[in-house]
Amino acid sequence: MAKNLTTRGEDYSKWYNELVIKADLAENSGVRGCMVIKPYGFAIWERMQAELDRMFKETGHQNAYFPLFIPKSYFSKEASHVDGFAKECAVVTHYRLKNDENGNGIVVDPDAKLEEELIVRPTSETIIWDTYRKWIQSYRDLPLLINQWANVVRWEMRTRLFLRTAEFLWQEGHTAHATKGEAIAEAEQMMNVYADFVENYMAVPVVKGLKTESERFAGALETYCIEALMQDGKALQAGTSHFLGQNFAKAFDVKFADKEGKLDHVWATSWGVSTRLMGALIMTHSDDNGLVLPPNLAPDQVVIVPIYRNDEQLEAVSEVATSLMAELRARGIRVKFDNRDTHKPGWKFNEYELKGVPVRIAIGPKDVENGTVEVARRDTLTKQLLAKGDAVGFVSDLMQEIQDNLYKKAVDHRTENTTVVSSYDEFKKVLETKGGFIAAHWDGTTATEDQVKKETKATIRCIPLDDDNEPGNCMVTGKPSKRKVLFAKAY
């Protein structure tokens, strides 16, 4: 349990890895670089999926599904795209196995070589734009607003559960528009949808911004992003939305006839978030006792634990617990009554603390007599004795209170760990001693960006879209700078 959990102060990376496994979220699989998402972890992902899916549909998007395999030739049609993903691709070369003639088990049949190799999708732009050519002929077919929930494969040598695995789950939106303005508006809208979700459901504050040219998605003209700051002072890219211009439409010859009958290539976007959000959720809120979940995403918002010594006490406690559970569920609260007789109450308390359940209610024989219940908050680790009649209203209000408290704590952490610097020496000192977000002027050149990355391992996380755009001088070169950008070491 949590008593055996490495503390964040001892080793943050080890704490994270242990917590993911001990809280029953995921584990490493027999396939190198791939993970098994366990039921509890998947239940949280399903909560994320459900809310995001609702938000996508409310903005006019529909779900579809496209093939896992992409012909190799498709990748050669958009040069910058293939350059961006070439080193991460898993390639299918044969279509059959056979028994080895020398009795050495199963081997690949050399006579079953594919005429054209297939790439296991690292992202789906190419297969989707090949399909859109058949779907789009006229302005009446636009805008085309499609999302798919899928798995992708990007070959990774150094992996970490949820944060970086060879195979991961995500959603990817792919849209087609009649004008450049509509496509840019779509890319900005989806960045805002992501920010809304991450802040209001995950309780994680984000900075909205643009990626630099060198950090853009392969094939994009502009990449919008949301950046979050973890407890250890490292940044995490929580979501991206890309304005693709007409690059993919031209590569796959996707044209439409406008109202005057003139043919033109459509304008495109793509956008996505992945199970990496699980890592952000864990690293933003959790503590040395285990996972801390915001109520909006917790599979179980409340767990009721009975305390008893015999069947008669259990029956009396269960009656109160069942009644309370029904009243809470009527308020739309997700409640679990843990009446397992295989584990003692103390063990259950530890388990739910480790798993981050927002509220725990304990009911014992004395509570039945006195008409009380004990309510414990996971975020503050505080307990309160309440009259049973007050419990439903109190717990209902507590859901939003906990949600708001987690968000405020994360905002305060980010504020305390965001530093403005004016010189490169100051930048390096802050990066080494404090970390976090560092706001500094940059001259806008890739050469300076690469120098900072090479010398400090910090990258420009984004060019913020806020109003704080006072000009100045680059901290490295002293050349004129239009505005400050955000640097950080990142996952």
C-alpha cells in the first residue's frame, strides 16, 4: 500500500512508476514498450473519453474509424510528414507464418512478402486524406468534421507507463474546410475545447499557445497547444491542434467545387489527445499517500465502508449505507458500497486512499445508534462527523469544493514555479535550482532555440496566446524579441 510508496522527494520518477502500478492503473506487458491498462485505469480513461466525446459532438463532429494499416507509398506523398514519423514507424513486411522445416518452431514464410509494406499507423492523416478524396466533391460536402478513437504505434526505446509507450490510445480529429479562415478557426476551437476539458474536468491549469516552427507537428503550418506544469517542475504537452493548410489536400488531390463551380483544394486540420493525459492527471494532483482524483473524473466519487464485528451489526450498518447510497446516486453521484467480507475496514481505507477516491464515508454500529456518519476527504486527508440527514447535501457540495481545491492548488503551484528572467545566466541558474516554467525573450530563430536545447535540455514549450506581448531583447543573443516565450524541461 501507500506505506511502501517511494516519496516524491526521494525519487519523483520512481514514485510515479510505483504509483501507477500500486494504484492498479496499468502495468508493463509482455510486449516490450507496451502497457496493459488495468480496469481501474481504463475506467478513468473512459470518463475522459465520455466527456471529450460529448464535447466533440456538441461542436458538430462525428466519429468514424479508419484502417490500422497504411500503405508505405501514402507516407511519401507529404514530405515533411514522412520526415517527422519515419524513425518511429512499425512496418509489416510479410503476411504469413509457417512451421520451420528443421523443427525450430514458427518462422516467417519468406514466400509471403507483401508487394508493398504496410505501416502500423503512427497517425492517420495519410489514410484519411486518401479517403476524403472520395467523400468531397463540392462545397455542399464541407465542412467535414470527423473524429476517430483509436490506438497508434510510435516505436519508443525508452518508455514510461502512460507518458511514453510504443502503443497508446488516443483520439484524432481530421477536418476539411472551404476556406483558410474556417480551418484556422477550427484549430483554435479544438485547442479551446481541450483547455476547457483539462481545466474543468482534470482540474489541471494550462497555458494556451503556439509551437515554434521546429516543434510543430510534421506537415502542419501551425500547431496550437496546451501546456501543463507537473509537480516536479517539468512541463507536459497535454493536447495539440494543427492547422495543416492545403498540404494534405494537395498531396492526395482533395478538391471541391465552390458555389461558382471553381475547383480548389480544401483546407485541413487535425487534433488529438492521448492516454498521456492520465500521466498529467497523476503527476498534477497525487501525493505521497497515493493517487488523488478530481471528482469530475473519478470512477467512484464516494465509497462507503461499513465497520462491524458480527452479522447483526453488518445488517444494521448496511441498511443505513444502502439508503445513503440511493440518496447520493439520486443526486448523480457515483457511489460504491464496499461490503466485502474478505478485507478489514483499515485495509479498505488504505486502498481507497491509494486509489484516490475523493470521499470516503465510514459507518459503524455507534453511527447507526447516533444517526451519524464519518466523512473523509482525499484531497485534504481530513475527517468530519456528520448527522446522517446532513450527509447527502454536504457530500454533494463537497464534490465541487474538492474539484475547485485541486485546481487552485495546481494554479498556485504553477504561479510559484513560473519565473521571468532577462539573461541567459539567470535562465540557467533558475532551470538548475528551481525548474518550472521560465518566461524569457527569444529572438525567434531556430539557431537560438537549438542552442538553448543543446546546452540546457530545456525547450520552448509554447509562444503563449495571452496579451503579455511586450517587446524586448533575446536573453541569449540580445537581438530584438517580439514577446516572451515559455521554456521548460519537459516529458
